[in-house]
Amino acid sequence: MGNYILRRFLVIVPLLIVISVISFIVVQLPPGSYVETYIQNLKNQGYQPDENEIERLESRYGLNQPAYIQYFTWMKNMIFEGDMGRSFVYKQPVSEIIAERAPMTIMISLMAILLQWIVAVPIGIFSARYQYSIFDYIVTFFGFIGLALPNFLFALVLMYFVYVHTGWAVVGIFSPEFVDASWSFARVLDMLKNLWIPLVVIATAGTAGLIRTLRGTLLDELKKQYVTTARAKGMKERKLILKYPVRVAINPLISTIGWMLPAIVGGEVVVSQVLNLKTLGPVLLGSVQSEDMYLAGGIIMILSSLTVIGTLLSDILLAWVDPKVRYK
């Protein structure tokens, strides 16, 4: 087990370097730059900047250097100084923008993942155990709805339903009087009061997918010979299912933990716009649209690092649940 974990750790550093290169290339792919977009906006407003002003702006943002120089400067400052660059649009250090929004993003994402597992695992097991029952048909029906329903549409419907029946308008994670307030017990209660709607919306599609995955995998396991043999020996059905088939069927869920966090962050971009959530999703979208390359690159690096760490944790959990994995 120790050697298996060590091998996984040794892969992380070169993987993050490759990810940083790819992230920077992807951010550089769109034609033009922030300065060109900025100048075009000035021209649209009737102002014509001269060549000296354009050169000054390019020099100010370091855009007059080759791309590889920009990359190595960015990486050097990030590794040795913790400086991820400065946002062109926000006029702030990227690290400050990420530090402001990352905790809320990670909290919502982790709680959404936890909610998905709490709901999906028992329903998936029960649905597979009682295949083609009324419960199974109901779960399948709502599962397909959950997979097909766009999150932003579900958010709008839920907001409308809550407002019509309670008069309470969802305006974000905090009510207006608590947005700029310091942390207190009252602020935490207000956050919990507003948090359930984005959690339900973001977790819906993921929960439906997990239920379908667990149900299908568990149905395959229940048909295998070792299950039939255990039943013939008189083992109780509940103990049999939880001890053997579920332990194998849950492997696909564990192996995808590392992908769930960035998938949730990516999926909540539009939801965050609708629900006015102060998370990284809308900032990433805006930075890509405005070609704010250091901000976009910094957020992509953070999400990529979370993916790598999440994948490492899923590998460790998978090796613990299924010892055969560590020997492959």
C-alpha cells in the first residue's frame, strides 16, 4: 500500500508541470490579446489611441514578450513568490481574487458531492436490489429527468417556486444585510438558509448519474456466481449485498471522485450567474471572454491541481476498498 501511494505521489509533480504548459497554451489560443480587446473597445467609444500608447500598454502587461518568456516568468513568480500575475480586468493580483472566491467554490462543490453520495448510494442499491419494482421505475424516471434537465432552468424554476410560495427571493448565498457583515452565528445560519437551493440544483444531474452507474454495476455483480453461492450457503441478503457486490460496484464511483470537483465547478458557471453566487465559475468565464490570461490561467491551474489531488485521493480509496488495484 505504501509503495502504491508513493508511486502516485511521484507522478503528481511532472503532471502539474504538463498541465501548466497546456493551460497556458489554451489561454493563448484565442486570437488577439487583452490589449487588442481593450483598444477595440476604446475605438468603439470614439477614442483612437496612438502607437506609443499601445506599446506602453503591451509593455505594462508583459504582452510584448514571446509566449515562452511569458510562461516561464509566470511559473517562476508562481513557484518562488506565490505570485500568479495580475488580473487585467480586476486590476488586482490573481491570488487575491482566487483567495476571495475559492473557499466558497470548494465548500459548495464538496457539499454537493457529499449530497450526491448520500442520496445516490442507498437509492442505487435499493433500485438494483428490487429491479423492475415500482420504486425502480420511479427512480429511473426521475433519474432521466435529472440528467436531461439543464441546471440553470431548474434553478430558475426552483427560485420561482420558492418566491411564489414563501415570498423569499433568492439573491445569493447571503441575504443583503449579511453580504458584507463579519462572520457570526447569525451569518452562518443565514448562509445555511440560502445554501440549499444551489446545492440541490448543482447536485441534481450528478446524483442521477451516480444512481444509474451504481445500479447498472450492482446488477452485473448480483448475477455472478459468488453471489449465488453465498445465497446457497444461507447468508442473509442484506449482509451479502453490502459485504461483497456493493464493495465491487462502488469502485466506478470512487474512481471518479477526482473528476467530480472540477466538473461541478464547470457545471455551476451558469447556475452561479442565475443564483448570484460568488464562486470561481463566473470569474473564469469572464476572464476567458476578456482574454485576461493570467486570471484564466491561475483559475485553470487551481482547478487542475484539485483534479490531481482528488484523483490521488480516489486512487488511495480505491486501493483500500479493492486491494487488487494496488497490485496492478
